[in-house]
Amino acid sequence: MARLNTFPLSFKVRGQRIVIIGGGEEALNKVRLVTKTSAHVLVIARHVEADFSGFAVDIVERGFMPADLDGVALVFVAEEGADAERAKAEARARNIPLNVVDVPAECDFYTPSIVDRAPLTVAISSEGDAPVLARLVRARIEAMLPPGFGKMASLAGGLRKQVEKLIQTGPARRRFYEALVTSPQVEAAVAASPIAGRYQAEVLLEQHQAQSASAGIVWLIGAGPGSEDLLTLRAQRLLQEADVIVHDQLVPDAVVQMGRRDAEQISVGKAKGHHSFSQAQINTLIVRLAREGKKVARLKSGDPMVFGRAGEEIAALRKAGLAYAIVPGVSAAMAAAADTATPVTLRKVSSGFIMATAHGADDSDLTHWAALAQAGLTLALYMGKSIASDVAGRLVANGASPSTPVGIVVNAGRADKSTYAGTLGALAAGQVAFSDGPAIILVGEAVAAGDWAQAADFATQQFKVA
């Protein structure tokens, strides 16, 4: 994982001075930025060429003097020449943070692209490497946050003393503030007037106090097949609200880290052959956490309702009388179909789609699957990589045609995915040396309509001895 070379923070400048050396367009650009703050801004230049008339700044038309940096919080140098060099040397001698425009190597700090919803600000920095990219990201965030969004931050700040007095614990306060800033009623009221917003917020505060402080909840969240950009918006929001994240081993760390920084993270590490927690222990864990009044994100690979043992966890929560909710995710079979452009249902070819687990399948299952494949349905078999050849052979033995198309995707939905294609007969001929990772086996005539051009062919694979 790449590490930051800068530490993002917000620098206090209220009641302090910011000095900008230079009188051209680069200096004007910095003035546009820093005059969004309450600092006193001073521009010093021998020749003022840009139009600063629309900004609350003091302009001194002369060369730089060391006394200009008395009591200064930040220095920007936006020109070249002797005055610029003297200003840089004086700032460094006084340990005043210095920004030299367009010279990243000489900067103590960088000026980010800023989304201004005062008092809420969002700063986007590329450490000076890609300012254009930072501006593009800023534009996207600007579109997400309505212009009046900062009023919600002001409202929350104005309620702080009242909330601290009425709500005694940190987690309970956090839950109230989460409810406050996501409330459509409060947002509409504060847009109308500060008084209306305050009233609606206090109504919400009364409702929050009336609720049981010990009532926890468990969210069973589908993390998708692994790529963090396939996580749903709802899943992202709830991960930010969760007090505890209980996650499976197959969930990538990048997804787990989407939760709050102070959220407890518990790996229950279920993988083939390595079960650090039994299902009964997981059930007991999430029930205990919810009874403690915590918001629990039970994070599962794929979709929690597809081979995710969610039914057992839901039964335990129901028995304990605890609240829960399901957040769907992209199942691995759907990711495999997307990776290979395989239409699992296809007019006049496949009228249906079946998901099943190959691990532990008996002869009656295989007979049924063979009949379904013969009838034109597409099969998506989970947890069958190590027994793929055996399953293929048994399907053929139970009536499936050896020429039935088969496609296998390992690590579906991820950058390191690998694909294999062929027929049931070719797969049954031996054990394929698959790459590491979970696999989805797609079987059926519709598989032939997918894009398997880059897939390894079963017929050319080096087979392991079964």
C-alpha cells in the first residue's frame, strides 16, 4: 500500500496574518484561496499587475522586508527574484510554513483543492503531483454536497453543549450526530432558517433520548467479490456508522478499512480448512455485541444471502430479539458473468440461472443439475475448484452432454482474476492447475456466448493427476 508523504490537517489562521509575495496572476490565485478564511491577508510586491480589487487584502507596493513576517502564520511566494529569495530564507529561519508556487520541492505544505461548505471543508491534495486530478475530484464532490450543507455543520456545533449535557456516553452522542446530519427533516428545516433547523434538531434530540440506549443492531452486509468500488453506497454508509466490524477472511482489507477509524475490527477468519471461529461462535459474538448496544457490521464476501450462512445468524438474532438488516452485495457468480460478458440467461438458449455449491454435492444433486443443464439452464457452481474435474465427470455420467460449454473464473470481480474455458468432457479428463483464490464454475449453452478469448483452454492445460 502506498504511503502518504504529507499529513492532511486543518491549520488555524483565525486572527493571524498570511503573507503573499508577488503581484501577478499566481499571487491572485492564492488570494482567491486564502481570502476564504478569516485571516488578515497581506500582498507584498514591487509591481502589482493583477486586479486584487475584489478581495479583502492589504497591498504593499515595495520590496520584501524581514519585519513583514512578524506574527505571520503562513507565507506564499508567488514570484521569482531577489525579494522571493529573501522571503523564503526569512520564513525558513523563523520556521514559518512556506509554500513556493509551482515548486513542490521547496514547499513545506501544499494548497489542496477545497470544497467550501463553511464551516465544513473538504480538501483534496495530490501532494503536488497532479493538481488537475485534484480539481476533477473536487468537482465531483462539489456536485455531491448541496451549497447549504455547511449549515448542518454549524447546527451540530451549536448543539454541542446541550448534547454533552443530555447524552453521557461517546457512542450514544455519535449515534445522535449521525442521525442529525442524515435527517431529511432537519436538512429541510435548516435550509429554511436557523431557528427552524434548531427546533427540528431538538425534536430529534428528544426522540433520541426516548429510545433505549441499549438497543444495538446488526447489519449483514455484502462486501461484493473483492473490489472496493463494487461495494454499494448503503454498505459504505453503514460501515461508517458501525461501532464494530465483524468480517470474513475473504473480505479484502481495503473494504474493511472503509469503516470508521475508531471502529473495532474482528476477523472471524473462515476459509477453506482454516476456521478460527465456528459458526456458533460467530452467532454468539454478534448477539453479544448487539446486546451491548453496539452497531455491528457483519461483513461477508459476495452477497450475505448466497452461501453466506446468513440464515443461521439471522435465526440467532431473532431468537435474541435483536434488530438486524440485510444489505445485498454483488455475488461472485454475477461478478464472474460480468468479467466474461456471459449472459447467464439468453433468449432461446437459457431461460434460467441456478446457483449451487459443488462442495458436498451428492448423486441426487448431480442428477438434478445434469437435467437442468440439458434443459438449457445455466449453472453457477460455488466452492468446487478442487473437485471441478470430479464434478464434471459426474455430471456427464448423469446425462449431461460432454460438449456442454464450461467457463471458470477464479477471483471474480478482482484485478487478479483468471479465466478458464472448455467443455464438460475436457474438464472431466483431469484436474486443472487453477490459480489461487475462490472460483465460480459456469456450465451451460449460454456460456458459449460469453467473452472467453483470454481464457486458458482446458484442452491445453497441464492436468494434475486426480
